[in-house]
Amino acid sequence: MNWGSFYAVISGVNRHSTGIGRIWLSVIFIFRILVLVVAAESVWGDEKSGFTCNTEQPGCNSVCYDQFFPISHIRLWALQLILVSTPALLVAMHVAHRRHINKKIVKKSGRVSPKELEQIKNQKFAIAGALWWTYMISVLFRIVLEVGFLYIFYLIYPDFKMFRLVKCDSYPCPNTVDCFVSRPTEKTIFTVFMLSVSGVCVLLNLAEVAYLIGRACLRCIHGNREETKVAGIGQKLSSYKQNEINQMIADQSKFKFTVGARKTSMEKGERCSAF
């Protein structure tokens, strides 16, 4: 498996991740992929050939190996890494869809320049709205898959320690035979290390969920404050305008009263002069 190409695919989500998400990706690459490729694969390289039983019976070695190691640690961890990292592609697909829509809008405007297309290609989206939900779903999927694989590993290998000697009585072994595991101490160390890193990844994902929810709550609080502030300003403006209207009505009433009084006094003066 080309782990470099696999990392290149999932690292494209890095620029659209939170700080905790970038730490998670670094842990995935350094402490899981590199350790799996550089060290663990060499330690488990002879797991089948190094598993020997003290019998000449054909097929006994293979049957006993399958009994104690139904699935290889390396293959189980490789499958875990692939499935755990796959939900990150949901974010990449969402971002690609948003960019495609923006590109179509720009092309419909009729004024398309290479610079605008390059800006759309390198555009960074804030984790809000629909992207927030996509990102949250991807993190929740990662948590479920990590915990699920830890549980599966516990069901298959309840004792994380690799024993030097195991006893097997499966058919076609003639009787109970002793089987020897190669490099049991190294395998135990790597098993504990990989499971510990998996637990750290679960904690990082839980922390990221809390961080995303906290940011969403803060945005809601700030949004409500802004709405209240705008509503208060609008109410003040409306009351100010209402006062101005009332003042204008009062001034008009005073003006009409003054004009009417003047007309009355003039009419009285004309009557007096007529007499």
C-alpha cells in the first residue's frame, strides 16, 4: 500500500480543519502511518513463518496460527487507518462542491478571468452553516470507527500481551502441542503503542466536537446580541421619528390656531369700522 498517496489525499482537508483537526492529522501520519510502515510491518513480517509448533503433522501449524491470530495485527490496523481517515473526505467533497457552484456563478456572469478562477480554487471556507454539519458528522464518524475498532480488537485479542508459548489442540494436530510466537516482546510493545495512539485520537476527536459546539454556541450568542442591538437602534430611530412627527403635527395645529385667531380679529375690526 502506498501510504504517501493516502496521506496526500487526506491532507487536502487540513486547510479546512480546526487546530485540533490538524493535530489529529499529524498524529495519524507520524505516530500511526509512519510507525506502521517503518517499524510494525518489519516486526510482524515473519509472523506466519516464525510461528512454529513442536509437531510434524501437516496443517497443524496453519490451523493453530489461524486459531490464535484470526486476523493479522498489521492488516487490522491498516483497515482501521483507512476507514478512520475516510470520513475526512466528506469535508473535501463538500468544499469541492461549494467551489464548483462558485465557479458556475462566476462563469454565468460572463466576466471570467484566470485570476478569479485561481481565487476560487484556493478559497478557504469557514466552518459554519452546512460545512459545520458536514465537519461535525465526519468527526462523529471517526469517533464511532475508532471505538468500534478498539472493541473489535478487544474481542479478537482480549489479552494485549503476546505470549511466547501457546498450546493448541485443534484438528489435525495429533494432541495438545506447544506453539511458539516470534518476537513476542516487540509485538506486545507495538500493540500497546498503537492502541494508546488510537485512544489519543479518540480524545482529540471528542475535544474537537466540544470545540465545534462551543464555537457554534458563541456564534449564536453574538448573533442574538447583534440582533438585539440592531432592534434597539431601530426602536430608538422609530421613536425618534414618531416624536418628530408628533412635533410637526403640534406645530401645524398651533399654526392653524394662530391663523384662525388672526382671521377672527380681522373680521371683528372690519365689522367695527363698518358701523
